[in-house]
Amino acid sequence: MLRFACDFQLVFLFIMTSYLLGSIPFGLILIKLAGLGDIRKLGSGNIGATNVLRNSNKLLAVATVLLDGGKGVVAIFLVRIFCQDYLVDICVGAAAIVGHIFPVWLRFKGGKGVATSLAVFLVLNWQVGLFACVIWLITYIAIRISGVSALVTFIATPIATYFLTYDIRLIVAVSFICMLVVVRHYENVKRLIKGKHH
């Protein structure tokens, strides 16, 4: 049984609010505002920054990364105003990521969760977050394939979380989040096997 410092009903409200915040499809919104159509019908069809970059420009891609990452950060900092409980922080951060990957506004077909997850990791534990960001960056610089960079990062991060924190709450949450992100990259893996790098 999970024990929260805050009232359970309040925690549930925080989690649902965070999920809805995470569900905001900034990549889709920015591309539409730029008059470039529906990002879901362009390139890989993904609403994330990589597909935004391929079908628009660096400015919109950077904005997408910052806004997608900011969803999780804002959710956690908002909840900290009302409740000082690290377990609530973890639940709220995870909810924002789930919202991004399975957004209610888009019939639960969202992004892959990389930017949102990295930002949440940085807020929950800067060492874990920094590790994940560095691994992603090094892998991307080495092979220039964002999908592979994400897979390497999100397979390695749960292991790193164990050795960096020994916090069972964070280890379980990070493992769950990483599993979701890896599963969302399933199509990327199939394309890579077929020789189509995305």
C-alpha cells in the first residue's frame, strides 16, 4: 500500500492534472500554427521533436523539445507547492510522461516520450537525468540515429538508477517509464532492421 504525505484524493487530482498536462501535443500544435499541416500525416507520423525537425525547422524542433520536457517539469513543481512528498513527485512525473505517450486528446496515440522523460528524470534526480541525457547525446553523436539513441539510453538508465540512488521508488518508476519508451520505439526497431533509419 502506497503511503502519501498528502490526502489520497488530492494526490489523485495531482496525477490526473499531470496526465492532462502531459497530453498536450505541442509538436502537433506548433506545426499547425506554422501552417504546415498535421504532423501526424508527415514523415514518421510522430508528434515529437525529431519528426518536427524533419518536416519544419530547428526552431520549431527546439520549441517542441522544451515544451514537451517542460510539461513534466511544470507538473512536478506545481505539486511541490501543495505537497512535499517525493513519492508524489514520482507519480506526477510518471503521469505526465504517460500523458505524452497516450494523450486523451489524440485518442491515446501520442509521442515516444523521450524529451518528457529526460526532463522528469532531471527533476526527480539530477544524477539520473544527467546520465540519461549524456548517454543519449553521446550515442546520437556517434551514430546519428535518434531511435537507437533512445533505445540505448532507456535500456541503460534503469541500471544506472540502481547504482546511483538505491532508491526502490525511483528505480521502479524509472524502469516503468523506460519500458514504455522502449516499447514505443518498436516501429523504429522494425525500420532499422529493414535498413530504414528513423
